[in-house]
Amino acid sequence: MSQTSVVPPAKNALPPLMRLSDAAAERLQHLYKTAHAGQVLRISVTTKGCSGKAYDMQFVETPTDGDEVVSDKGVTLLVDRKATLFLIGTQMDYHQTELEEGFVFLNPNEKGRCGCGESFHV
């Protein structure tokens, strides 16, 4: 008589909540040492614009009970727990050109953006 065992299927690991590009990590390190010393960046998603959602970034002194702590490349940032479903797998980058500079989000959950790029939908 042979014995068989049932092996449960392997679970796919979730991607990290957020990752930082090298440029974003360097920019945040600079901001944490200068203009925003003693603060940490908090990211949330708000209802705004033509497409319905927009990224909101604020420097705060301390996390709230509803914040997830994300550490990547030696840099810590906070993510509002209500925004986690919209941000899973997102990479935050930093772009600088002659005309503008700022953080941008490469979000695999986005299904589209409005024409001006101000908002997105999932």
C-alpha cells in the first residue's frame, strides 16, 4: 500500500509595498539631512483630479497609527495604510530636468492617467 501526501500549491510572494530608485533614495537622504531634518516623508493617495486618485506627499515629525514603515536603500518613508492597496509594487523615482524636478511614481496598479498627469485611476 503506497501513501500519498497532498502538497499545497506554492504561494506567490507579494511584491514589496514600495521601492526607491537610487535617485529617489539619494534625494530623500539629502532632504532628511537638510531642509527636512528630523522629519520623514509620508505618502498617501487622495481623491483628486479627472481620473480620481492622486499621490500626496507630506513631511511629518512622527508616524501615525495608520502608517506602514517602508525602508529601502537605507532610507525610511511612511505609507498611509489606506493607500497600500493602490501602491503595492510601486517604485518611487526622482527626475530632474532643465524645466522641472520631482518625485514620480512607477505604479503597476495604474490603469490610466488624466491628460495633464495630475491624477490616475486603478
